[in-house]
Amino acid sequence: MNANADPNTTANAQMVFCRACGRQIHVSATSCPGCGARQIAAGESEKLLLPAFVLCVVFGYLGAHRYYAGKIGTGILMLITAGGLGIWVLIDLILLLSGSFTDSEGKKLKRWV
Ligand SMILES: [Zn+2]
């Protein structure tokens, strides 16, 4: 038998490792069948929307949600300008709700919890 005929050889190209248990799972899997850990898609932020949203509502004028997302520079700018006098905070809230808010790596925050 030719080892190259192993059907897993082609399948491996679409396999990734579970972030929690290291088990090999398909790239399209939203959760690990082994441990149940939620998987994060490429280009998707590890940061969650819910804490970012709560921080934006409560401490948005301090730029708290931007610190959370790793955007320290604009977070400080937000603190100095009191959230762009509230307008910037409002824009960020809309971005968060529409799933367009990005973290410091330019990845979009997609998951609420
Ligand atoms: Zn796992």
C-alpha cells in the first residue's frame, strides 16, 4: 500500500489544532468535539463583545473598551477628549453592535460571550 494514498493526507490541509486541548479538528469547526472549547476563526478577535460593550457603555468616556481591545493609544486619546465629547463613544457603540469594532491587531470582535 502507498502511504500517500492515506485520505487523511489531503484532509490535514484543512485541520487546525484546538486552542484548548491541542486535538486536531477541522478548520470549519466552531467548537472542539473533544473538549467543547469554542474555536476562533482567522481574522476574528479573541476579545469578546459583551465586556467591550459594557465597558463602552459604562466607562466609554474613559476609553475603557479600547484598553480592553488593546488599543491603548486611542484609549488615552479618548480619555483626554472625554470620549470625543460622547460622539466617539457613540460611534464605537455602533461599531460594537454592528460587529465592526476591531482590536489592536485589526481583528473584528465577533463573539458576545
Ligand atoms: Zn479541544
